[in-house]
Amino acid sequence: MIPLVFILDLLNRLIGDNDIDSKMKHYRFSPIEDEKHLLDAVRYVVEHASDLCDKTIGMRLPISSLTIFAHYSDEYDKLIKIVKKLGKPFNENNGPRIELSKPIKLSGNIIRHIRIRIPDPYRMQVGCCDFDVKSYDPFKKKYLKCKNLRVIKRPEYEMIEFFDPDYDVLAYIVSN
């Protein structure tokens, strides 16, 4: 069975790029075509992830790293070219992560890293961020009981995910 997101991507391609307004829009920002729209998406993730954090635990946490989710393969290729102009490669995990030459200051946060996530039909959101906390274990003990938080375990680490169906962003606190 072919995932719906791929069928919708094909339909968008058949409609053509010359009239972007007539395309079916399934994602808030995609396809992101230039640096301005990438920065709009970054701003959106910071603002909405901060709101999600406040709604979930009653306060905002600092953000220094975030990920923008590409939803189409051609969008992913364009985003890679855009972020390579903004800094130097830092590491890779489901897509390249860049250390910004000029950190982005938004709402009291200093964004130092941006990652572009490879297209994934299960990632319909605009993107995600990592919240910075001093100590993972005390945070986990105090807040994990809150609604819309869950632990995700990986072989090398675990993380707490902030999620809410009313938000098209995700956020994490990573254990290491």
C-alpha cells in the first residue's frame, strides 16, 4: 500500500510549480524554497514549541538547536543547499545538522544549530527543537507525570518528547 503522503506529493508535482497557490497545501511551510521561508519556519518552531512547553509544564525552556522537517525530496535538496550557506557541518542524524556562523536570536533563545530532517511520511509537523535543561533526571522525575510528555528510549540515550495534537511542532529534552 502506498502512503498517502507520497500520493499527495505526486499530485502536487503533477499540478506544476508555475502556480504554487493552486497546489494542494498539506504542510504549513512546505515546500520551503529559500532562506527567508526557512527562517520563517525556524521562527514558527521556536514560538510554537515554547508555547507547547508553557502549556505542558507551565514555563518556557531555552532552545539552542532545532530541526526543520522536509516533506518532499526536492525540498530536502534545496534546504541542504540553503543551510550549507549558513554555517558548517556539525553532525548527522536523519539529516545534516549545521552549526550556524551567525546564531539566530529569537524570543530570548539563541539558535546555534539547525538540522534538516530527511522526508518522513510520519513527520507531518513543521519541525522540532531540543530544550536545554541543566539536569535531565531531576527534570524527568518532576515533570514526566504531566500530560503530553512521554519517554522515548534509544540504545545510547533517552529523551522526553513534548507533543500535542493541537500543535504542528514537537520538542525534546535529551538525556545526554
